[in-house]
Amino acid sequence: MQRMSGAWAYMVEAKLRASSSRKLNALDVIFLVLTGLYLASMVYSMSMFPWDIPKKAKIVLLAFLMLVGGCRVLLIGVKNPKVWIGAVLCAVYCCVFYVVRSSYFLFLAVCTIGFLEMDYYKIIRTYLIAVGIALTVIVIAALIGAIENLVFLKDGHLRYSMGTIYPTDFASLVLFLLVYLWPALKRAPDWVTLFLPVITFAVSWKIAYSVTSMVCSALFAAIILYYLFHQRILAKHPRMCLIGDWLIRLAVAFFACTSVLLLFAYARGGELSEKLDIVSNRFYIANLGKETYGLHPFGSNFELIGYGKVHLGKELVNGYNFIDNSYLLSLIRYGYVFLIAVVILHVFCVSKLQKADDRKLALVLALIAFHSISEHHLIELHYNISLALPLAAFARPDTEFPKEKKQGEETNV
């Protein structure tokens, strides 16, 4: 009887965990809808539509997000240790907001604490729906001529922005959407998912001509093949599996440390600096930013000027100064405390995903970490929603639990 009662208690507890991760209450739904609207507004702001979203509307939307997110935290209770972790993260983001004066960091803080104990798959689906719809509207508007489709020329290749402010932004957004779509397509056949990197490569090559996104599209295909190899062969070898998991887990830390070390090596000059200049001007601009603004705990308040700013009709203040490397951009503009927090959060999320046996999304985050060496989207939620997921519930929504036994039926537990 004691063994049966213990088994029954386990099944009850398991069902409670499963139901809490699967079902959404009214506050959860409201918070996800408001988050989706804000994400869609962020995508809209990078489009060529001539009408800006009123600042008051953004403030009101952000205020509602704060209210609903705060209510969720109060209902969960301050005894949950994740609440205090969220408070520390919110403090960091608010310090960056105080220095940089960008409302984005308030949104990041609200999402981080508002997603507390929420099923991470539902958050990702909200991101896919909101950003996917917004980008589709922009592309359709560009194709029918309602907004301008900017055209650039690079190395003899025509590049199209498809209604966004720059071709690389468009290619990156398509790439991020489809790499996040891959783990969301849980029931799709393997051969279907292999079409996703084909699409991202075609967009990156034929439309945007973005070298970074083309390389990452090839890596996207590679991680899908790695996942299939892992499922069929590697999982039978625990030691090899463990090594692979650690490499994936530490990818963002490796790329962040490498970027920072190369920046300081560049600052000393020499042959390495010349080689880095030949490969890309990213380190030249980052070094210029470091010398101009210095390195501070919570960043420096200066405006980033890139080609998108020029084509939106805004005047150049001090010339082009856009830092495309996400790690160096975070270090110089948002501070080394923020960069350390971002790296820790990504390592933590990958670790939780691997423990939840969701290696697809863990591989996606490793790919994003590589992409961030050459682009600035690691810290933008309308690209990389995983930055706001550290406090979410990482139990798989499709987790199977033991079936209930009918009364009087024997159990072997």
C-alpha cells in the first residue's frame, strides 16, 4: 500500500507540473498578447513605413506590460528564488536604461520577470506569430510598392531591403525566424526541416546578399544534420554526447571572449590589426568606439549611426559608427556588466534546454552566438527572444508522464 500511495503521489505531482506548463491562465494570455504587440512594433520600427508609432502608445503598452507582469509575480509569490534572480537582472537592465535612455531595456526587464515560470515554448510561438506577421506585412507592402524597397550594390550584386531599412537586417530577421521555427516544428519530418536552411540561404544570397547570413544558413543545415546524427548515433555514446553538449553550452562565452580579446589585441596595433582590417572593419570601428567613449559598467549614451539611419533621412552626426559585433556593441555601448549578464544567461538557457532534452533549441542558441560575431542582433528581442527566457519554465510541453492506474489495479513502482 505504501508503494502504491508513493506512486500515486508521484503521478499527482507530475500531473500538476504538466498542467502548470501546458495551461495558460488569463494573465499569461494577456501578457503574451501585449508582448507580441510590442515585438511587432519593434519590427515595424525597422521598416520603411513613413508613420512612426506614437511614443505615448509605446509608453501605455509598456505600462500595461509592467502591470500584468507584476501581477503574475505577486501571484507566484516572492518565496520563489527566481523572483530574486529576476530582481537582480531587472536592476542591471534599469541601470543600462538610466545611462543609455533606451526604453528597450525596460521592455527587456519586464519580459524577463514577466515570463517567470511560463512555458518557454508558448513564448517562442508568440514571438514567431508576432514577428512573422509583422515581417510578412512589411514584405508585401514593399512588393506592391506601398513602401520603398531599398536597393544597394555590393561586389556587383544587387541587394534588396524588402521594406526594411537595410538588406542585412532583413536577411538576419528571416534567418532568426526560421531557426526558431525549426524547434517549433516538432512533428515535421526531418526532410521537411532541411528546406528551412535552403530558404534562408536563398534569401541571403539572391535578395539581401548577406555573407554572414549565407554562412549561418550553411551552419543551420549543419546543426540539423548534427541533431539527426545525435538522435540516431551519438546519443548511444554518453561521453561523446557530454562533450558535444559542453561545446554547445559554452559557444556564446567562447565567441564573446574571442571578440573582446581580439579588440584589445587590435588596440595594440601590429600585424594582427592589419589582417583584421582586411577581413572586416568591425574591429576598427569597435576600437574607435572604445577609445572615444571608454568602457563603463553600464555603457555610454551615444547614437549609433549606420546605413539604415542615412536612408531614413536622418543626418549623420559623427559619421558611420555602427558596431556590428554584438559582443563588442554590448561591451562599449551597454557596458561590461550587461555583456557578462548576457553571456551568463545564454549559457544558463542552453544548459536548461539540454537538461530538458530540447537540443534543437540549444543548437539554435549556439548558431545565434556565432551569427553575433558579425551582426548586432544578439541583444534584440525581436530577433533573439531567448534573451528573455532565463526565468521561464523549461519542462518540455510534450513530456509524457505515467498513465493513471485504475483503483485496485497493481503497480510495479
